[in-house]
Amino acid sequence: MKTIGDVAVEGRCVLVRADLNVPLDNGRVADDGRIRASLPTLTELTGRGARVVVCAHLGRPGGREDLRYSLAPVAARLAQLLGREVSFPGDITGQAARAAIAASGPGDVVMLENLRFNQAETSKDDMSRGYFADELASPADLYVADGFGAMHRRHASVYDVPLRMVSVAGYLVQAEVGALRRLTAEIRRPYVVVLGGAKVADKFDAFGSLIARADRILVGGAMAFPFLVARGLKTGTSLLEASQVDAAARYLEQAAPGQIELPSDIVVAAGMAADAPHRVVPADAIPADQMGLDIGPESAARFAAAVGTAGTVFWNGPMGVFELTPFAAGTRAVGQAMTGGGAFTVVGGGDTGAAIRALGFDEKAFGHVSTGGGASLEFIQGRTLPGLAALDAS
Ligand code: 3PG
Ligand code: MG
């Protein structure tokens, strides 16, 4: 893979596609992990005198300008972390952006507004994406792919722009690919995959290929509920993607006995609030008016034991609503087991990375903390990520 180390950048306009999709809290960046992860590439480019244009998305604003999803707070945080001004013209390919780019000099940084304010970014129509990609590419001399977390998306800025111009990988992407490759071949076994989180639909089709690759798949978070329902259990008012129940049943059938492990106890409460009275119930006795918000202590201990004796662990998705203290224990237990054993450990995903940081884990205690959730999950299944396929081969 060609990287920024292989190309001249001084005085050139370099378009960097980053993944700066970070959680916001009241208009402020709540976890800046993905911004920090983008610094090595941006620092190198500015240091070498490139004129840097950063483009990224935030959330899913649905193709129209919605200022709740503005990248303005992200630009401000990036400026703090870089220790230099980041100009934020407030549009993507319009007059203001053009003017800011034209006015930039060596070492300057311009950040464009949320790419997903334009419906063409995520369009299924090649022409529509292509037209937008032409506009994005036009002021730039070089494209740098550094938004690993979005590289599984066939989006204009991820896929179509690099097809149009000289394109290389940034240091984040290089590091991600280097680490994640260890989960695609000659895997040290037992290979344990831990899956959780709330974005169930995004990740559910990973089970098919993970069953063929992993020795054990431990399932927590909202991801567990379609499986519990497929087993004939009731999940009360828990967050449930009912459309996934049939698939869950198929996966249980496809897997070897015991290969997919589900929680046997659940922490339930009437609502998702830190002060809601909560208790632990067996997974087959979730009351009709309660929702599951974490895996229970027995499940956490069982998952931790499996992780502790693994050779390789990949973890995507928290085990519960870790942001609320009463529902953080399952996620903490998995994190502790991952940092305490001798396995090669990978944590993947914006939320999971945010979870380990919020719970006070040292990122260095893991083998690799990936900025990509869906992207890392697709990569370890051996799938070709559109954003990687579009880069120039070296
Ligand atoms: C993510 O957070 O998963 C990436 O930034 C990609 O975002 P998306 O899932 O909305 O495409
Ligand atoms: Mg995603």
C-alpha cells in the first residue's frame, strides 16, 4: 500500500478523507478518540508544507443540511489538538470552501462541512456520486485515505474521489490494516469474537462468516436479543430488531453447539436511566415491562473466562449501556479480561473505543484499538473494503 511517505506533498493541495464521526454532547465533542487518531497524518502533512483540506462526515443527517450535525465543534477540537488554526468555511464544495482553499498556504488546514449534508455522498447512483466526487477532487492535487472507519462505505468521498486522482493511504489506515491483517490469516487460537452494541442491523450479517472463522462468539448488548427471541425467550421492552430474529435462528442452527454464547442473566430496569431501579434476572425471566440494559454478572464472568483463555480476541460493541454506571459492569468485565490475558486483542468501533476510554482503560493495554466498527468487522471477514480497493496500488 502506498502511503504519504511515498509522495511529495510540499505546496500541494492534499484532500484528506478522515473519519471524525465522534459522539457529541450538547454541541461539544464527548470523545475525541477519532480526532486524535487522525493527528499523525495531519501533523505530518502540515509539517511537510502541504495545503491540507480535511473532509469527513458526522452522523446520518440524511443528505440535507442539518446544523445539529455540523462539523464545527470537531474543527474546533482539531485546532486545539493540532495546535494550529483550522479554517472552517461552513460548506463543502461551494464558494466559501473554494475561497478558503484558494487562500490557504503551506501548512494550513481547511475543514469542509459534513459531507453527508449533500445527498450525493451516500447515493446509490454512480453518476450522482461521481459528479460530487469531481467537485470534491477539483481543487486537490492528491487524495489521502485516512478515514478507516468509513472505508466499508461505497460513498463519493471514500470510493469515487480516489478513483479520480493520485491516492495514497494515511498513517491511520496503514496502522489499521497492519493490525487487522493478523485476524485474517494464521490466527492464534482459540479465536474469540465478542459482539455487542446497539447498531444491530449494521453488523448482523457478519455472523455468517464469523461462524466459519471464530472458535467462540460471545454475544451481548442489544445484539443478544434477537438470539434470545430465536431461542423462544421473551425480552420485555428491550431494544429489539425483530427483523433479525429469523437470521438469528439460522445462525444458531449453522453454528456448532456452544459456539455462539448468549447471556444467561440480564440487568433489567423499567427505563434507560441511571437512577432507574435495576436488578439481575435470568435471561429466560425478563419481565414484560422491563428492558435489558447490560449482561448479568454470571454472563460477564463466563465471557471474561472465555476471553482470558483466548489466543486472539476481537471485540466490537459494548455489552450494555456503559454510559450509565449501573449498566457498565458487563462492558468493564470484558475489557478487564482482554487486558489481563496473553491474547492478541483488538477492540473495534467508535462506541467500543469510547467505552474503554470512558471506563478508564489504557488503550495501550490492548493489542490494537481500531477506529472502525463496521469497517473492522468487514475487514476481518476477509471482505474488500471499497475505500481500500479504490487506492492506487504500489
Ligand atoms: C461509524 O461511526 O460507524 C463510521 O463513521 C461510519 O459511519 P456510518 O456507519 O454512519 O456509515
Ligand atoms: Mg457504522
